[in-house]
Amino acid sequence: NSSITQELCLGDGCYTFTIFDSGGNGLCCDFGDGFYQLLNAEGTVIAQGAQFSNAVSTEICDGVVQENCFDRVDNDLDGLIDCEDPDCDQAPNCRPCDDNLVVFEVTWPNFPQETSWEILDARENVIIWREAPEDAEPRETLIEQYCLEDGCYFLRVLDSGGNGLCCNLGLGRYSLYNTLGEVLASGAEFGQVEVTQFCVSGGESTCQEGTTFVVSANGEGVANNLRQAIYCANGSAILDTIVFDLGVDSIITIDEPLPPIIDENVYIDGGEGTIINYTNSTSTNSPLFQVQAPFVTLRNLRIGSQNSINNLGAILVTEAGNNCRLLDNTIVEFQNALTIQGTNAILRNNTIIGSQINTGIRLSRPANSAIVEGNTIRGNNDGFGIWAYADDLTIRNNELAFLRTGLRFTNTNGALVAENSIHDNEDAIRVFEGSEVSDRVYITRNAMFCNIRETVINLEPGTNAGIQPPVITDITAGYVAGTAVPGQLIDVYLADDPACADAPCQGKVYVSSTDVDGDGNWYMDDLNLSGLERVVAIASDLDGNSSAFSPCYQYVRPCPEATLSWTPDRTEVCQGNSIIFVLESDVELDTTINFTYRFNTEVFSVENYTPGDPIVVNVPNSGNIRLNSAEDAYGCELDIVRVWVRITVISGETVRTERDESICPGSSVLINGQEVTEPGVYEEFFIGSNGCDSIVTVNLSLTESIETSDLITLCAGQSASVHGQTVSTAGVYPATFATASGCDSTSTITVEVLDPISTMEEISICAGEMIDIFGETRTEAGIYSQVFTAANDCDSTHTIILSVNEAIQTSEERRLCEGQTTTVFGQEVGETGVFNEVFTSSAGCDSTHTIIVEVSENIETAETLRICAGSSIEIFGQSVSAAGTYSDTFTSSAGCDSTHVITLQVLDNIETQEERTICAGERTLIFGNEETQAGVYSQTFTSTSGCDSTHTVNLAVAESLETQAELQLCEGQSVEVFGQSVSEEGTYSATFTSSIGCDSTHSIIVSISETMETRAELSICAGESIEIFGQTITEEGTFSQTFTSSSGCDSIHTINL
């Protein structure tokens, strides 16, 4: 948060004030809240800023900030962006674009705020950086103008979401074009970034033509040349290979990270001589190479670091870098040499060394299915060789040495660890780091030695830790046996390494593998142990989980029951000569032996002696000699025959003579009982008459074979005698003879057969002419030959091919546009026609030339395009969304005007609707889903015209209908209910289908009314009368009558009078 102030004194004139940020993120706001201000002499702020990328510039003339109408910046701090400032076009300080004006147009995808773009010059300096405004909406279009000097640039468009501008999440696109409408760059579908190189006002592309960019020293240095190569590979559709053309052991010093590789299939080959020195003094934790695209290969790169604090990485392959290959590279003094995050990577034959290694190779999820093979990683007793944090890995045939841990796994599911050499580390292998659990780490056929931590293979809690090491129960010279879990696979190793006797027991030499039977026993034979070897084993289950090493089990061979004796070749020897002894055993020994012998009182030692071999013993004087002690290579003491032998030294001189002898190549001569084939000086030893040695010096020489050659030349058809044979064909004919010395003499005769000499010439005449050929007059075309005798006395044939040139007729066609003219044989012609003229050809014959003139009318074509409402389409370089007729004029293939008319139709989106009713409890299929609830359901489809078609279903659920009626019967009556005769009380129901197709239940309640009987007692006086049921009654009695009750049934009323 500190600040600095600097005062500058500037003369009159125009200046450019530029502030740079090497980190590429300005002064604010990702890494702090910095800002800058530029003040004039009165202390007034005339320029200020904070947020930019690599650099930002301000133009100043005579102390006044210059406005312009193209950089979208409020240059004069009046609160208005200059192109929206009403003074911009009239202000005297307004600066127009005197260079090249380009237009950038972008249509936003569904997430505009993920989009940004920048323009870089040829030196990788960011001169323009923009990002989508916060209020940008999908499908809106932004247009900006930039002023660029003559030259070539890179347009870099980025999408932080990693899905480009189209088409998974929207229909965005971008284009960059000049004021003539020429498209310089455009795109829509890409991943995280897309780079295109473009040039303005005649600038020549800095990218080399073709598919390969050759990195060589140029005016801007090799480092910039390499940066340029990567940018060109990113921005070119065909340039994918980068190679180096520098001297042997040439050094490239690179101070900043290289541009990321974002184009797939890029191949970089450092060759055999280039060394890259990465200083990285300006940025921490930034790898030199960063791969952000699939199928990239980096090969034969030699990368060193002089800044181990900042240089945490040499090569980083990001998640986007799937199927990448790192081959035959050498990485020196990096903390994290190679970091892989992409899947299916291949790392093969790389060498990583240094005292600062933190991790040689880091496989970080999702770097699954990686193959790490044949690599060498050597440290300074610290750091990790390979740190795996991914699944389904193959780690094979690597050397991991002088590290804290050779191979470390964290949260790894599935790894094959095979045939690696892991030595001189603290841990060889560490599985399941911390609380994260791994499984299926299969450890087999590796050579582990001199790793000093007791566990060697450290298995923390997890599936592998649950695999117990096997138990070795018995061992002999020929087999080893033990116990383990049934079904497991057992790997057996030899464990001894004399270079680090204090290290814990671990498997150095893989012996073989065997299965554990159903009873938990395992057995391995065909061993050939000689004695004192230590054996260890590893168990692996069927899922590929391996155990740590078992405890060591040592095989101690039994001592042989053998007796040694020796005999001299003689007991008398001349002064200065030696005696040859042969030591023999009464039984066959399978090892060398160490023994001592005594001559008089002095004891001598012999080590690693093979029984039966001769031993030369120098005898200075007469004395007694005998065996003293003996033991085999495993320390077993052997019995010896302790017999003194008297050796007598005879005084006398050795006789020396010399002879010369020669041999032919491939033959031999017997000297001292040995066949000798090479020339040289040899000595033969004999016993002279005085009993002492007689030495003959043989000077053996090699007599070379004699080889001669000769050349015989024949004409075709002739023959010659070669080594007694008649020969007529060319070839080499060798023959071998014996010389006077008895060695081979080879004579080689080469026969050459001369082909007949044939010469030819071509002569042409015009039709009707004649010529003399070989003394005869010829007028017709043909082939004429005659045979002569050549200077080599062989035949020489000369052939003349005579051709008769007919009158030449040529023609050409010329096409004119309507209204144009052309010169035909000196005349201006503007109409269709055929024109002829006769000339003299180069052969001197008549030549007629015909010109066919054809006048083409101007072409007019038309087409109809359709788009959906709300979308747009590019027509003649413009984005159009309104229906109408658009036309543009082009140049046709004939060079004439061709007018193309496009009629744009904007299709409305289709909306359809249906009503659907179901009964309660039923289901109906709507847009693939079974629905049971009433509601409105909609889905949008693509119609045959490609536009949106929305279909709506209004679903109603109809409840079941229930109705009821009552019937009343009189006692004894019956009625038909739902087709049945009913005479009893009760409720009767039946279900019908309603008019809308749902169930309708109708119930009838039947009740029976009983016959009503009522009585009344009436009395009258005698002589009186009364009316009963309409009758006048005067006498007593019982009278009844039946009526109909209110329910319609009988009602009987009885009156007792």
C-alpha cells in the first residue's frame, strides 16, 4: 500500500504516457487496490486509472490530454467517454485515428459476463483489453472501434465458462473487420480461448507459412521467436509443429512464462541441442509451458532453472489437456517439474534431476488413465518422485532415487506399479496419505533397494493396508513355501544388496509369482539359491491391492563334505621359474574357494579360486610346500590333505632361440599346444638337456592372399574365354588359385558388354516440302535409320525422325461483360463473334489463329432465407433481424457483375393448444410424463421451419357422478329396477358411463308401505239414522270400506255401529 511520486520536466510537444503491469492484472482489483494519477504543473489530475491488464496509455500534447473517438476511454476526465462526448468531433484536441481503424462486433451468449477479449502486438504486449459490461444481456450486440498501427496482431477471445460463445449456452459470435467490411477474424464455437492472427495496412504475418514453425535466432531473440511460434500455432489452422534450428547446446534464456498452448495437436520438438534457461524473475508459481488443449506433444526439451524459488513448474498440463504426451524431456532444478491434470496423458523417458525437487511428476485429478513409463527422477534426499492423486494409472519402468518418497499415492483408485527401480529413498512407496483413502494399488516386479525407512512400503489406512504380507514358512536351494489368504498372488524377491547392508529388508530382484491355493498355502520351485540369500514376498488380492513386504527369510546352504588336495606339475625347477599346481576336490563344488598354503614358514592366500584351474607358484629357492586351510564362498571350512611336498631349485641358465613362421588368412599353427590364428610374437617352452627351460621365440606373420583383376570389353553379340569358360554377358568372374606359399590367390575378371551406339535427331518440314536423308529425297513423315562403325569398332545406328508440320490452327476464347470491348487483331470488338487471321509459325509454316468472343450478360440471382422471430442472421457481413429484401453486387467467375438478392422472412413462433379431460384416478401421458392433476402443461418444440413451436395442454379432471331416487311400493306390489323385478325394500345401485366417459353411479331406494287399518266405534239412539260411507244406516253392525292412502296404498276403515 505504499506510493511513489515522480516529477518529470517535459518540453513542448506530444508524448505518450504508458503504465505497465507485468502480472497482467493492472493495479486493481484482483491483487490489491492500487491506482495511478498524472497531474499537470498546477496540480490538476489530467489522467488516472486502476483497472487494466498489461498496459494503458494516454496521449498528451503540450500538457493537454488528447481525446479520441476510438478507445472508449474518458481521456480528458470530463465524465464522458470520448465517443459520447459532444465536444469530441469539434474539440481542437480531439485526435482522429490516423492509422488503421478496425471494428470489433460481439453478440453475447447466455452468460455475457464470462466473455472478454484482448488484442496483442507481435511482441505479446496487450494493447487492448475488454470484457463484457455488467449490464450486458444475452443476444445483445456490442460494437467497438480500435485504432491500430500498421502491422500484425493477435485477437484473443476468452470465455471463462469454457464453452465459447455458441452453441450449448446461447447463440453468440464475434467478428473483427476493417472499414472496407473485410473480415479479419470471426468465431463462435470454441472452448476457453480462441486466437487469430490478423494484419492491417500491408503488415506481413510473423507466422511462417506451412505446417511447421522453425525457432531460430532473429532480431528479437530466440525467446520471442518461441513465443511467436506458440501464438502462431494457437492462431493457425494448419501450423501445428514447432522445431528448433539452433547450434549444439544453444541456450535460450526465458524470463517470463510462455503463452499457453490452446490449440490441439500442437507438436513441439526441442531437437538434440537446445537448452532452455527459465529465470522467471517477475512471476512466482508460473510454469514455463502451460498446455490447455488436447493431443499436444512436448518432446526433447531440455529445461533448466536458475531461480528455484520462483520456478515451481516446468510444464503444466491443465484439465483441458487430455491425451497429451511428454516424451524424452530433461528437467533440471525445478520444484514441481511436471504437473498433469488432463486425462490419458503419456509421460515417457523424461529425466528430472535437481536438489530442489518437491515433486518430480504430479498427477492431479482428473489426470486419470495416465501412463508414466521409463522416466528417471533423482533428487537430493528430499521431495517426492511421483505424487499420484488420480485413478487408473500405469507407472512402469521408472527410476526413482535419492528422494524422501519415491512414489506417493493420495486418494488413488486403481494403479499398476510395475518394473520400477526405486532405491536410496526414505520411503519407497507411500499409499493413502492422511485421511484420504486409496485402493487397488497393485505393486509387482519392482526393484527396491537401499530405501532406509523400516516399512519401505508404507500403507496407511485403506484397502491396501488391509492386505497382510504373506508368511514364508520354508526355504531351500530349490523352493520357497509359505501361507497367505486363499486366491492371492504372491511375488517373491531376492533382497540382498551389499551397497547398503544397514537398510531394511526389501525386494531388489524379482524371482517369480505363484498363486495361493484354497487351503492358504503357496509354493514356488525352480529356484537356484546358492546360499545366504534373503528372500521377501508381497501378496496381492484379486482386486489388485498389494501388501507391504513380508519379513526376510534367509536361506543358509549346508556345508559340503569335501576334501581338497593339490599336486605340482614337477618337483624340480630351474632358477627363476615357477611351478604349476592344480587344486582338486574329491566331490564337485558349486562355488569358488578361498585357501592358504605354506612355503617353508611363510603363508600365502588365494581367493575366488575355481577347483581344477592351474595355480602358478613362484619358488625362489628349495623348500617344502603344503596346503594350509580352505573354505568355500559361503564360509564353510573344507577338509584338506596336509602333505608337505619338497621343491628343489636347480641352478642353470635358460636357453633362448628364435624362429620365423607364417600362416595364411584363416589358418592356424600349434604353439605350446594352443592353436594360434593371429600374427605376433609367441614363446614356446621346452625342457633343455640341463633340465632347465628352453624358450623358443616364434615370430608369426600373416601371408596376405594375392588378388588380381582384369577388364575385358565386348561388343554386343561377341564372346571371350574367361578362366577357361566362354562368356558373352557382362559380369564379374572370380577364380581362386594356390600360390607357391600355399595361400589363396584370387583373380577377378570383369566383363563389360558395350551396347550398340544409337543416336537420334528430329527434323521437321512443312507440308509439300522435301528433304535429303541418307542420300534419298523424303517428303513424308517417318523414321529413317542407317548403321555405321563407331570408334570402339561396335555398331553405331543413327535414326532420323522426320515430321511434316501441317498448317497450325489455334484458338482462344474471350469473355466480355456487357458493355466491355477487347482488341482482336488490332480491332476493337464488343460483340459476340468468331475472328480468324493467318501468321507464320516458329517452324516457318502457316499458323491460323481463331479468337472466339463471347459477351456475358450481368448475372442476377436470388434466394429466400428464413429466421425465427427474435433471432438474427448475417447477410453480406451485417447482422439482420428484420424481414425485407437485401442485395449486394459481386464479381462473378466470368469477372462480370453478379447481383445477389436475399429475401429475408421472419417466421412467427407457432403456438397450439388442446383441451383434455380425464376421470378422477386416471393418468394421461403429456410430453412423456404421466399426469394425474388438473393444470396447464406446455412444452416448446422445433417446428419444421426450425422455429419455436409451443404446445399447451389444458388438463381437466372430472369427478365421478352419483345420483339417487326413491320408489315406494304397496304391500304385495313389485317393480322393475335396473332390469330386475323387485318386491322387497332396499337400495339398488348400477354404474353407467357418463357423456364424458367417466363412471356415473345411480342408486334407487325401494320402500314398501303396509296396508293401513283403522277402527271407529259409533253409537246412535234407536230410531235414529247415520250416514256411513255414503249410506244411511239405522241398524247396528260393522261396516268397512277401502280407500287409497296418501302413499297410494290401500287403507281400510272399519266402523262398529
